[in-house]
Amino acid sequence: MKNKLKTLFYLAGLAVGLLFLKSCIEPFAPPEITNARQFLVVDGSLNTSAGASSQIRLSRTQNVYDEGTPRAELRAKVTVEGDKGSRFTFVEAENGIYHLASAKYNVTEKFRLRIKTAGGQEYLSTFVPVVKTPPIDSLTYSVNPGKEGVRVFVNTHDATNKTRFYRWSFDETWEYYMPLYSGFEVVGKEIVYRSENINTCWSAAKASTIVLGSTVKLTKDIVKDQVVTYVPVSSGKLRVKYSILVKQYGLTQEEYEYWNNLSKTTERTGSLFDPQPAEITGNITCLSDPTELAFGFFGASTQEEQRLFVAERLGRGPTCEPTDTLSSSEVFESIDLILSEYIPEGSFVPEYIMGTTNCTDCRLQGGTIKRPSFWK
Amino acid sequence: MKIIRALALLISLYAGGALAQTKPEQLINGQFNDIRFREFVRLIEAQTDYYFYYDADKLDNLQLYMQVKDQPLRAVLAQVFKDTEYTYAIDAQHRVFITKGVAIITQLPSDSPTQEALTYAAPGDDEQEKLLATAENKLHEIGPRRVRIPPGNSTVSGYVRNAVTGEPVIGAAVYLQSPQIGVTTDVFGYYSLTIPRGRQRLLVKSVGMRESYRQIMLYSDGKLDIELLESVTALKEVAIKAGQDANVAETSMGQVKLSIKTLKQIPTVMGETDLLRTVLTIPGVKAVGESSVGLNVRGGSADQNLILFNDATVYNPSHLFGFFTAFNPDMLKDVELYKSTIPARFGGRLASVLDINSRDGNKKKFVGSGGIGLITGRLTLEGPIIKDKSSFLIGGRSTYSNWLLRSLESQTYNKSRASFYDVSAHISHEVNEKNSVYLTGYLSNDSFRLFGDTLYGYQNQFASLKWKHTFNAKLYGSFTASQSTYRYAIASEQVPLNAFDLSFGINQMSGKAEFNYLLNAKHTLDFGVSTIHYKLSPGTFQPRSSESLIIPDALEAEQGQESAIYVEDRFEVSPKLLLTAGLRVSVFNYLGPKTVNQYVPGYPISKLYADGTQTYEAGKFIKTYGGPEYRLSARYLLSGDLAVKASYNTLRQYIHLLSNTMVASPTDIWKLSDTYIKPQLGDQIAVGLYKNLRGNSIEISVEGYYKNIKNFLDYRGGDSLFMNHEIETAIIATRGKAYGVELMVKKMTGKLNGWIGYTYSRSLLQALDRTSPDAPNNGNFYPSNYDKPHDLSVISNYRLSHRFSLSLNFTYSTGRPYTPPIGKYTIDGAQRVYYSSRNQYRIPDYYRVDASMNIEGNHRIRKLAHSSWTVAVYNLLGRRNPSSVYFQTRGGVVSGYQLSIFGQPIPTVTYNFRF
């Protein structure tokens, strides 16, 4: 009897289970997702600063399941047209990357981008005015009270009160070194002094967030202490010296709203509090086929930049111990690197103190041993 | 007819004065409890010298239940055969002939040519009634007696009640045949009819009740209560036809009334009568998804339905995200859905009113009912508090799934929780003839957790107190106070660092006074005032443990007051043309204390342009909206069973449900209209054609509608509604249009009954600011989340016998629109996913077949407990209908998934009982 009851409970429970939990989740990949069209993506703008070149990268969208790199759009004709008749032609420098050498622009002109793809489609952006970006007044930083990170601020102003909308992007570079120093290396069958210093490297990263600011609420066009980025100590970027190159772009209101909307499109979906999916394209349309979308916003502005160094020496790196002391013949068998030579007392045959590559070779952490030209 | 008369003449001529030799009538006594006709005959024959001639086979399943004391046989037989197709004749030799249809003429006509032909008229329905009910025989005198009655009209009013339970009979027609004057009883069973003085015959009809009449002598205004007997199906097998012409006769369009009897025939997911799921089979009513909370009526969103339970607003009418309706079926009397003509007494929502009424408890005796299913159990008790005066009705329902889940050994199962309960109570008390009081209370609670992760919980709580007062025969009023609370909470503790508690609440207090005034036979006026005070707590977000790094956050509470005054006239221009015209004026005040965000003038309302705040003190009017609402409807009878109706309605809505997830879920936020969010305005024009066939047993209707909605809220791409302090920036005001055609064929009588409903409808939205970069679909119209053009429901029920009935349902609808991510690209060094234009694609179509069988116990009226078994299979074909489609990024790759909640056939068994 007891067993029977138990079975009954089990069955009933299973029914509940089926109902609430075994609700089946199946992959869902309808044609609109898997066979989505590949649209043109335009990434870049016209830099009207004196002596500056402009770059536009053309690629194609991928379907969301595609794990490869985006397909570059080759052999397109990329031109910028002014509304007063000027015309500039970009040249394809690398696959899908088009360059325009510095030129003299009439800043009262409005410009638009025209793209003719090798496939015969023609795209055109709206006319955009040239926004003159005011120079960056200063870059500052502050270490937060718990010494957990550094905040970088930008200050700027436009005395003519015209700019109002700003975007900042930045490139970060930081110096770091490894806990162990390798003084020797094996070249062929010989142990020689290491020709390059692999202890100190410089790593670089580009901003992946969009930083925007506006002064429309203010009576004067002054940006004060706008946060550009926060660098946590845990990132390891602040251990030796950190440098940030902040680029400032003045924007039109349309472009500002475009970047703002774009910043909200994230890769994340499926959580409880997801935002509504956004459909953002930009200001470029396809003339030959209106159903053909194009992504990107073509803008024209002068560009200002400034560099800041932070040498607060925050955070500690890993500590490493040498792994072993080996004879010269054993060195050839080892996968470790040679730190230093050691001649035991009463011996003429040197032995070598070894360390793991992970503790020794800074290049393994993504950096380069070439000191950047701007480093000081 | 002629032939019969001729024959009758012939027979009467031949028989001569046979009448004179008739034996004296013998009186019958006896208690006939649940006996077969054969047995009955045996008993009568033993008692008297009557001898019966009848077809024993055909009459074998006729069972009798009655008590007879000193009655002539004719009276007894009239009762036996009432409402059956059988009739009887008794000749002078006391021979009884039972025949089907026409009675045998037992006399021959007199041979005297001067004498008029004598025909023996079988006791017709009227005669039977007369014999049966003394109330019907009696001449009721109304008003003080006078010898000479002055000409003119007087008003007779009173209650129509169920003779057994004392419950009011709602919607019963009380009328005169000539001149044709009639009214229907209101929700209290109250009627008031102004008719010419003098001797009249009042007829009373209602669904499920025996037709009756009262003979009255109307001297002046007065009161007459009428008790009706329920038609007990066990005794007879005839179709109940009373009141079935409402389809054609009423002005109201798009109004569907479902009684609990209809509700009980529909097989449902858990074998339990489910109100909302039945409402969903009505044309024009849809749900976004299988497990969603909301109803979408005629292209309206889920928040545009006013759901009332005994006058209290219900914010979330379902359990467990819509798996069950939150009302105990045993508590319910009926539900009325208004989707085109919305009476002026209702307001505040654009799309529909779902008016749910509970029964009154039994005023005569203590009874109970309940059901035990695999997952839920329910029990309802009712009885008199003061006999014939007041009664109570209390019901509870719960699930034991929690306990079952825990008993499972599997880790994933026994960590999950799914539980809910609801308790409701209703007390009705008749203070005296002029005053009655009703009190209703309700409480429900839900909580569930899937795979031990996020815990969802919500509570509904409401109470209403109603006092009904009859001022005089022409004017009565009801005064209602109600309070509703709805709360939800979400808690997550999977990741201790992110453990949070999120909660939301809404509280509403309302009061209203409603009056009904019978101006004269042609005009009936409804008028009244109402006011609602809202207090919303839009959200608090708290760390769940000391470990949690969640920063506490709370949104400021908001308050509002919605008031309205209305008047409506029902004007019977002629028997063919009936008009109803109503005006409702509503006003909404958004009240302090509140801190209102300010934005830079001249720029879009966007976080980008936020510019400080302004603080308002408590009670201060921050913003006021208001305006008139028109409610017009007309019916024109083209012929007795064919009517054309038209209606035009405008409505205003001041409270909105913000939801940007794909399906309505209890996590959605209610929001009042404020400085930035304008009230939603709707207007609808509808035209319909209604035809009843085969003596009102088949109803056919075609309705078309076109609807405009202004200031409907949709959401800006990329914005979250979750704990958003600048919620106005995440919203786009849109204009909506919805149109459609609804076809319905309904047969509610006979062995095979049910309905077929088909709807073609569209529901489209367009941003009001079409040039804004945030306007979805480039400022063009786009389908709303619940735009499902084709929708077909077939509900069928076949009664194999008195004890077995089979039901089969079929539902089909076009898949819901969704916005898929259709690609990704890299700009400015970061990868972006892009979506199609809003709602440009559809998930697969939905279809489902359900079957159920009802097995009743035997039909003895008097026994300890009546029981029935329901065996049901939900989703018989096991189709995996996607109820939701979502996308997740795993390892940098976006993957799409479809979730089907009821992906396989779900059999259930329920035992229902009544005692």
C-alpha cells in the first residue's frame, strides 16, 4: 500500500514537473535569422582637422550564429561630396579600409558620403555639417579613496557655445613588467646574453564603450570633469605606468542621438530585465534598393586629442620563484627560460637559474616589447 | 389543422352526451421519490381505478420526483409531463392514454347539429403551469383594491428569485405580451415595470429557469416578488428556450455572457473550469502567449481590460503566470464581457470590461461543493446565516504541487516551487424589502521558483461592500466601496553577490453611487458618480543578503485620483428600434507628493536632456486630464429573429501597464498618467448583424469594428523599464488602429452544443512623432505584440446521455509577431547586434486540441453527495506551440530558443462533488 501511494505521488509529481518544468526549450532558428541578408556597415567619419587623414572601414553584417570575422567590402568607390561642389575620393588601403589623405575643406560646406559597391549598389548619407571641435582643455585623473582604481576626466569648453554635443573615444596603453628577469637565451646550441628585454612590455586597448556628453542643459558650453573611463586597479593597467589618449569629437544632435542609441544595443538578451531590442541604422541609405539597409553614421568634424600619463604604481603583480638550477646540458631540455648564470663555489662550469615563461616573458600577456614612440 | 378539427367534430358528433356519464374524479396521494414511470403507473393503478395505456419502452427513462396530496390525476400528470414531449388524455372510463405530441381525443362530438363542435383541448403548457403552481393560479392584487380602476399606468416592481436557493435571477425577462412591454431584471434580480392598470398577465423567462407567469390586478404602484424554479434537467429533456433571444433583442453588441454552466463544459488544462481560458475562446479575445497573464480584446493591450469581481478591480486575474484563472469556479455565477458597447457605468479602460459575479450563498440550506484534481483542490461552503435573509459563500483553492515537487528525488525538480492559493468569501444580507447589503472579500497568493533560481511571488487582495437601496418602485440605487491591492516581488539568490529583492505594489480605493430610474415604459435612466484613489509603489530594489553588492534603490510612490459622472438612457423608440445613449465625464488628477523630472525645453524627452527636478507637495494637483466619453448604441429589428446593431464608444484610460518583455508577465509595472504620459484615448465604431435560427436555438452573429487608440505606450529601443527613474524617457507615445470581423455561430441547446468563432483582426501601431529616430519601423505602422490576424475556436460538447458528455475544443491562431536579431556588425571597435524592424516577423502558428469527458453520478436529487468525474487531455496532439521565443548570448554567440510550456498532451483527472 505504501509503495502504491508512493508511486501515485511520484506520478502526480511528475505531472506537475512536466507541466511547469519540462516545458521544452528547443533551438529556434527560423530563416529570418539564419538566412538574414548581409548589409553594408560603414564605420568611420570625415576628419577635417588640418593635416589629418580620414578612414572609413566597410564591411558586411553577419548572421548572429556566424562566428567568423565580418566580411570586408572590397573595391568600393567611396567619395565625399560637398554641397558646394567639392569632391574627395577615398582609396582602398587595405581590405575594406579606405583612406583619404589630408585635404583642405571648406568648413561652411555640408558633406555627404557616397558609396558604390563592386556589386553595383549605391549608398548615400544625408548631408552633415562640419562640426568644429573645441580643443581639450585638460585631462585629469583621480585615485578613488579606497585605491581601487583611477578615474579619468576630460575638460573642455566652446567659447562660442556652438558645439554642445560631444563624443570621446580613447586608446589606452600601459607599461608592465614580469616578476622574473631573463638575462640569457638559447640561440642554436649556445647560451648567450638575451638580445631583447622581454621583461618590460606595453599593452594597448581601445575603448569599447561609447562616451557621450552634452551641455544643452547649461547656459555655457563647458564640459567639466566628464568621466572618460574608470580603470580598476585589478585590471593591472596601473602597476607601472598608464597612458590614455583621449579623442574628442564634436557632434550634431542627430549624431549624438545615434551614438546614444547605439550605446544601448548590447549583445545581451534573454534576461529578465532586458531592454526592448532597438533598430538603429544611422544616416546612410541605399539608393538602388530601399530594402537594403546600411549601418553607420557618417559625420564630419575636426578632431582633438590629448594624452595623459598616470604613474601611481597601484596594484601588485604576481610573485614568482625561480623553478630550478640546471646545468647547461639540462637547460636545452627545459621549457623554462634562463634567468641568470650562477657559478657554484669551486667550480668553473656555470649553472643556470630557471624561471617559467609565464613569469618571465611579458609578450605572453599580449603586450609588445617595443616602446611606443610617445612613451616618456 | 382543418383536418383535426373536422375529425374532432366527427368524433364529438358520434359520441353524443358522453360527458354526462363521467365518473367522479378520484384524488391521488403519494410520495414519488425517484421512481420510474412504470412504477408510478403501478402505484396509481393500485390507488385508483385509472388504467394506463402507454409505450413502456419510450417512457422507461422518465424518472419522477414529486409529492402529491389530494390532487386530481390531471394535475399530477400535468406535472409529470411538464416540459416533455408527452401528453395525456383521460376518458370517461378512466382510461389514461399517454401519447407523444398530440393528445388523443376521447370524446365524440355531440350529434346535435346546432351545438358547436366540442373539441377536447389537451391541457397546454399554460394549463399545466396553472395546475402546477398556485402562485400562477392566484390573482395577485397590487395596490389597494378599488372598484373602479382609473385608466393609466402604474409600476410593479420586485425581485425575481430562485425558489430553491433564494438567489436573485439576473437578466430574467419580465414582460407583457400585449401590449408588448418588458424589462429585464438587474444584477440583484430586481425589476420594475410600468404597465397599464387593470388585469394583466406578467410573463417571466430566464435561462435555466422554468418559464412562469403571474396574473395580477394592478390597482396602483406596488411590489411583486416572483420565485422561479430551476429547470431540472434530470426530469425532462427539453431545450430551455427562455431568454435566448438576447442575441437579437438587446442593444448591446459585443457582449458575451457566460454562465457557470457554459464555463463548466469547456475542457481545460487542469480539468478545472477556467474562466479566462473560456473567455479566450470568444471571438475577438486573444492572449499573447499560452502562459501569459493578459487578455487582448480587439487589438487592445492587456492593461486595457477592466476586470471586476463583484465591483472590485482585479489587477492580475491569474495564477502562476496564467496557468490558472485566479477565481474558484464554484464561487462564480457568471461573467460578462463587454467588448464593443461599454455601458456608461464602466470606465477607465479602453478595450473591454470583464464583469465577474459571484453567486449568493444558498439562503435555504447548508451545502458545499468541491473538487480534487491531480494538482489542485478546491472547496466551497455556503448556507444561510439567517434563513431566507442572509447567506454566506466561502471558497478556497490551493495547489499541492509544492509538496509533490518536494517528494521527487530529482535535484532539479525538488528545488523548484510552484504554489498558489486563493480564498474568497461573499456574504449577502437582505435587511428588508428595500435594503440589501453584500460583502465580498478575496485573497490570492502565488509563488514559484524554477530550478531553484529566481523566486516570483504575487498577491491580489480585494474587498467590496455594496448597499442596495430601493427608493421607490421607479428608483433604486447601489452604493459601493471597494479596495484592491496587488503586489509582486521577485527575489534572486543564485549568485550571492547579486542577490536581490524587487517589489512592486498598487493600492486602489474606490467608491461609487449608481442609480437606476425608470422614467416611463420607454425610458430607463442609469446615472451615477464614482471616484478612485490610486497609490502606486513603482518599485524597490534591495540587496537580499549582507553579501550582496546590489545598491538599494527605490522609485518614488505616485498618487492619482480618477473621478467620473455618468448618465445613460435606454430609450425604446418602438418595438423595433432601441437606442442607448450615454455620457460619461471623467477627470484624472495626478497628485503630489512627487518629484517630477524636468527636461530641456525644445529637445526630445530623453535622459540626454534631463534638467533637474521639481518637487510637489502632498495633495497638490500636478497634472489634470479629463473629458467626455460617449457611449451610443442602437438596435433595429429587421424581423423577429434578425437584428442589426451599431455602436460608437469613446473611452479614456489613466493607468497603464508598462511592459516591454515579449509576454505580459507579473513583473510589468503599472503607471499612472503624469506630466509626460498622457491618458490613452480610444474610440470604437462597431456594426453587427444578428440572426437566431430554429427558435432561437442557433445564434449567428457577424460583427465588424474599427478602433482608434491615441497615446498608446510603446517602448523606445534599447531602454529598460526596470527601476527606471526617468520612465518617461523610455516611452514612445503611439497611435494604434485595430480593425476586424468576428463571426460566431453558437448553439447552446440540444445534444450537440458549442460554438465556432472566427476572427480576422489587425492591430497596428505608429509612433505619434513619426520623424523621431526612435520611431519604430521608420515611423510607419507596425504590428502590435498581439497582432494575430486569424483566430479560430471551435468549442463542442456532445451529451451522450444524461451522465456522459464529451467535449472537444480546437484553437488556431496566427503566430505572434516578434523582433528577431537578424545580424551583427562591428562599429567603433565593439560588436553590435541589430534587430529587424519592430514586430516584422512571426513565430510559428498556434494550434491545439483539447478533449474532456464528464461523467456525472446518478441523478437522484436527494442524496448525500452528488459527484462527477472530469477526465481531460489538454493539448491532445502534443504540439509544441512556442509560447515565447528568446535569444541568449552564450560564448559570444547569439542563440535563439523557443519555449513551449505545454509541449505534450497533459491528462488530468478531477473529482468534483456537491453536498
